[in-house]
Amino acid sequence: MTTVTLLTVSPPPGRYAVAPGRSFAELTAYYGPLATLRRRVTLTGASLTVPETESGSGSMSQSESADARPVFRFDLAGTMKASLVSEHVEPLADGRHLQLIADLDVRGVAFPVLLRLRVVRCAERRMLVVGSARLPYRLLRRATGFRLPWPRPATRLRLLLAAEFA
């Protein structure tokens, strides 16, 4: 008989930040199957806040359990000056992936984003995640005014993020 240990999806409660040089963000524009633009985006800051959970109370209401979820925040500069803040974090069935429903705030307009993160490593006070989000370019452009350079056609964008929270 073998024993399987499932990963803990989040580190102990507290606020975690990304050290300089320990993060990566990339924006890729696609027109059909072709990548028309690939740029590294400066990640000016990233943070993870894991709240305290009260295990003493037998049952939590929905608002209390919503307050007990971790909150991810990524601040982008350069081509896309924006911030991505998670509204809802849900661990997926395999225990190694997280699904974030987040708001991408570009020029003061919130654009909904579904970001899937893979937890590469989760140790005592450290968490390494890699993930991507697919964004429909036309809807993003209409909602926020974000535009790519004129000679670069695009139907969709992919935002790739990697960060080590410590």
C-alpha cells in the first residue's frame, strides 16, 4: 500500500512578496495560429496575502469563507500598464493547480480574466507559481482602450506569469 501526500495549495498565513529578479511576465499576441508579437512585460510588484482561518468555528458562512481565500496581486508596467487582482481563488482537483478569477485593471477599467496557475513548489514560507491567461484582444481593446502597435494584428493575447513568493 502506498501513501500519497497531497500538496498544500497555499503557504502559512501572512503576506508574501516577490523579490526583484524572481518573477517573469510575457505578453504574446496571436493572429490565428501565428504569434505576431512577443514582449516581456515588467512585473513591478507581485504579492500574495494568505489570511488567517479560524478553525475553531464549526461552520463558516459564505462571506467568511470568501474572506479566508488567498489574494494574488500582480502589477505590470511597460507595454501593458495594468494590475491583476484575484477576486476568487479555487484549488483544482489535482491539488497542483489554482484557478483565479481576477480583474485586470487597465487605465481604471476592470476587465475579467481567468488565470490558471500551476503550483511548482510550495514549501514552508515559499511558493513558486507559473500560469497563463488568454485574453480576447478585440474585447480588451474596446473595454479598456489598450492597443498594440498598428502593424501587429491580433485576435487574442496570452499573458504568461511566473513568480516566487517568499
